[in-house]
Amino acid sequence: METVGMYSIIPPIVAIALAIVTREVYISLGLFVWLGWTILNNWNPVLGLVEGVNTFLDAVTSPGNARTLMFSALIGGIITLTQASGGMEGFVKWVEERRLGQSRRRVSMFGIGVSMLLFLESNFGLLVSGSVTRPLFDRAKISREKLSYLLDATCAPKQLLIPINAWGAYIVTLLVAQGVPEPNKVLLSALTLNFYAILALLLVFFVAFWDWNIGPMKEAERRVREEGKVLADGAEPMVSSDVSMLEAKEGIPHRAINMLAPIIAMVATVPAVLYITGDGSILNGSGADAVLWGVIVGILLAAVMYKAQGIMEFREVTAFTIKGIQGLTPVVIVLALAFAISGTQQALGTGVWLAQVAQATVNPGFIPAIIFLLSCVMAFSTGTSWGTFAIMIPIVVPMAELLGLDLGLTLAAALGGGIFGDHCSPISDSTIVSSMASAADHIDHVRTQLPYAILAASGALVLFVVTGFIL
């Protein structure tokens, strides 16, 4: 793959800095695409604009991306329907009756538990767990920043540590392409050495159990406890308040089943479609198809249930679904821009250049730690873990063989660095979806979770150094 050299890191650096400083996510992501194609067209800004628009159009019309965008919009319909039907209120009361919502600790642990159970598809798990637990967190006076951190920090790590999903199939495919014998065995050995994923999850449970707040999160939690504000003044949540704070219809019973049944139908549909599209193998199924059909089935079931109970007419179901779609338009735009960024950074060859820089002669014992750091930088600057895996795995497999390194350890370093960037980069789709699922301000989410991510990454780095000299 070609690369434009050191110029390839200019767009991600500018976009990330601008997003954090100005809090203007749309402009920052759009600037990444335009600047990237301007560089690729010999710094011609007009051609950069033309190529950037074409890349955006290609990204949103790609079948897989289009399905993801449709799902992300339709999930808004599920959120509005379950609230307007009284299902959300009924579920909250059901949880409180069982004392699951009587303390901040129980609510936090419950949120993590729901997220951990939904491991078949990352964005699907984020959106469902966010919509289910957000009312409980609001009532327990836990900030939206804390909710988004707990969801985001469990998302990518659990996808790798429980690889019975598209993530596991994707990594195995990359290993097979490199001629690795027994790729499943190699992946399993890497999981036990994936120090970042393990530490990130342990830290999440520690933070939830002990209510441990550091950095900007401390101020966010002080705000919600003392002022009752789940969001900071001036915050712009990724979901419209018309969706996240919709009241139930008047004069209808509040039944938990009206929320649980559509969501359970969604969850059950995902593995079924993965099995069908994978010709009998869940690992080979289409994640984009699975999540799209999951939400469609959920909406259809909700429509039939609410009509049968006399809660809503079909025209009302349609109206609330459209209202939900409208409320999630911002996140659909951001996701579309994130897809365009993926194509742009591939053309720039950012990851290739970073890998080349790291190929200097060093003590083999430091190689796993260097691979981890390189993958962290690459994933954070490009916003994609899968793209990082695609670049790094072809590098680490021959490197491990030539230098006599443990392949499981070097693979774990590449995977760990990839998920670090995936769950804390402001231009990562997972980070964006986490902000949306928790109805949090995107930049506030990034700023509050970074100290925790860096803490887990620091511990992982030490362990990779130590293990690199042992194995």
C-alpha cells in the first residue's frame, strides 16, 4: 500500500485537536476528509473537496455501511416506541421493585451486566444497553458521561475477549491470509495475553463498584450530585431530547413487557440472521444484515403488541418511529462521516507510514510493547480498530516468526492497541455510538473517559514489556 509519508498524520491530528478544542464534531470530521484528499491531490483544495464529497457518497452508498446507517436511524424508532408505550417506565419500576435501582453501585453494575450480555455486535450492544439503562442512571443521579464511559469501555474489550462474533471471525480471516496454522488456537492464546482488554474491563468494574472518579469525570459526578444535572451546561447530546426524554402516552398502563419484548426480539434476531447469512456459521454471518433485521423485527413486534393492547394505532406507531429517526439524524451524519474518514485514511496510508517508522532495530523483548504503542497511535489517529488490525497483523505475524517471538503475545499487543483507539478516539464510530447510546455530549464523553483509558493502557504497556522478555 502506498503512503504520502509524514503528511498522512496531518488530517487525524488536525481533526482530533479541533474536535477537542472547539467541540464541533461535524466540522472536525468533515475537515479530516477534505484535508486528506487535498493532500492526496497535491494540495489542491478544490480537487480535495470534489474527491472528499465523492468519498462520502461512496461510503454512504456502500451496502454494508448503508445497512449500518439504516439500523442507527431505526434504533431511534425503538427508543421512542418503548417510551411512548409506557414500556420504559414499566421497566424502570420493575427494576426498582427488585431493588436493582436503589443505589448508584447497583445501577452501574446492572448497566455493565447488560452491556456484557450483548456481545454479538458492538454498536448493537451499545445502543440497546444505552436505551435500556439510561433512565435508571438518570434516576440514580449518575452523569451521562459516566454511563457512556461504562458502556464504551466494555464494548470493544468484550468483543475480543468473547470472540463468538464478527470480530473473532475477522481476526481469524486475517491470520489465515498470513498462512498461520491453527488460527483459532492462536487467537485464543492472544486473548489471555490481551492485557489492555483485560485491564480495561477490570477498571470498569472497579470504577462502577467503588464509584471511583478521576479527572474530568470527578467534576461531572459532582455536577449531577450537587446540581442534579446529568449533562453539563452547553452540552449537546448526540440524541435529541425529543427521543431520550419522551414521555409515555397519557392514560395507558406502564408495562415492562412493552419494552422488553421488542428488545429481546432484536437480540434474538441477530444470532439467527448471523447463522442464516453465514451458511450455518454465526462467525461468518453478516453483522450489518443481522443488526438491521434485528431492529426491523423489534419495531414490527412492537407495532403488533401495541395495537393488540389498544395502546397505539398503526399510524401512531409510524409517527413515533419517524420521530425517533429524526432524533437520531445527527448520529447518522456523524457515522457517515466516520465511514468517509476510513476510506480517506486508507488512501493516505497513515497506518503503513506509522508501521514503517517503527521498524527501526530494537531489542526483540521490547517489540510487543512497541507494537502495542504503535497500534494505540494508529487506532486513535484513524478511529478504526479493524483498520488497525488489517495493517498490523500482516506486520506482526512475519515479525514474530523472524525474531522468534511468541505469536500470541505480539498479536495481543496489536489487538489491544487497536481497541484502545477504537473506544476513546473522538473519530471512532464506537465512541460516537457510545455518546449516542447514552445521550451524552460526544466531546465530554471523550474527555472524561480518556484518563481511564490511558491508565489501563499504561498498565498494559508495563505488562507487555515484562512479558516480552519472558516469553
